[in-house]
Amino acid sequence: MSLFNVMNVAGSALAAQSIRLNTTASNMANANSASSSIESTYRARHPVFMPAVDETLDFDLDSDAGVGVDVAGVIESQAPLRREYQPGHPLADESGYVFMPNVNVVEEMANMISASRSYQTNIEIMEASKQMLTRTLALGQS
């Protein structure tokens, strides 16, 4: 794999982790948003990653050797919503309950830290590749 391919792989990882950070931020922003019905309640969202295979490389495509990452989509969590008794809330139903999102703030914080570290690691990979390319070019100048 050439150093240029390393840049492409790291670039796809940066894009994927950026989407992960955005969905995590959206989940945390809506963690305490109340609703009067199940249908209109915010549900936690999570990106689904899959390997991106480069068909131009000369390896067996059946070996699951991936090059980079693609975001297959963003799915909504199927975890049950929280139902809280808040009779004074303007969105409370006739029984005094409001529906709250199924966002687990602790899990979202862990996702945020993991995505941030992965993003940072891929930046370091790109920087190391750039340095290696620069040193390779410098060899030709000597």
C-alpha cells in the first residue's frame, strides 16, 4: 500500500469519525427534550460503519481486506423511551407523564471520547505519512 493510499484511508476515517461526533452531539443536545407522544420523541441515533474496499488493489476481495471506512447509514436506537411523571410540565399528557429520549448520556460521553481519540489518531497517521513522503522526496535532492 502506497503512502497516498494511507492518506485516503485516514481521510475516510476522519470523515466517518466526524459523522460519529455529529450524531453524538445531536444525541446529547436532545437528551432532555421532552415530548407529549411516543411518535414525536427524539430517539438516539448511531452511525453504522462498514469497510470500504478498493477494487483497484491486487488482493483477494473475498478476504475482507478493507481499505478505509464508509458510513452505511445512521440508525435510530430501538431502546425503550423514558416516561417520566411531571404533572406540571406543559407537554404532560392527561396522566401527567412526558416522554423523554432514549439517550444514555454516559454512553454518549464514551462515544464522544472514543470518536475524538480516533480522529486524533488518524490525524497523526496522516502527519506521519506526510513526513515520510517529504523525507522520500528529500532523498532525491541529495
